[in-house]
Amino acid sequence: MPSVRAERVVAAPFADVALPVVDPADVAAVAAAVLTEDGHERRAYDLTGPAAITPHQQAEALGDAIGEPTPDEQRVSPAVGRILGREPRGFAVRAATNAAAFHERRRVPVTGVR
């Protein structure tokens, strides 16, 4: 995390979204166990941490770990406005424009890796 080391900043696009972040050491340990122990053939695992945590909470934990406060921020990119020459459309405009799609009741098959 170079931004934490150099600038003491935790930047995240969705600072209030909690996700069950998994420690890379746990991923490595699971990989070692799956590759060296029997009973994992043709199995798929969802790997998560013990609890959902927001980037705000992550910043606080990092600050506690390094012994100093670590401010966090949400960055808003100016790219859309710069390229289009106007302000980007907000979510409310998007929701209103597509409201009919949210009223339809149709099932969409989901495919992919589980």
C-alpha cells in the first residue's frame, strides 16, 4: 500500500461498502492445504475474511497498527467531465432513466465461476 506508506492516505472508490476482506496469508494457507491434502478434488471454495469491513474501518485498523491516524478519502475522478465537456450524470438520473427496467420481473440466468 504505497499511498499509506508515503501519504498516509487510504483511497477507495466505495468507502462505505463493507466486504469480507480475506488475508492473503489465509489464501496461501488454503491453497497449500488444498494442494497437499486429500478430499479437495472437484471442490470450489468461497474464501472470505471473518467479517465484512469498510475501507473506513480498514483505514482505522491501519492507523492503529502503525501508531498514527490514517485519514481516508473518497476520490472522485474528473475524467468523465473532462472527456464529455459536462458534469457526469449522477446515480439519480441513471435510476430515473432506467426505472422501467427495475419494474420488469424477469429472470436472468447467471453463469460463471462459483
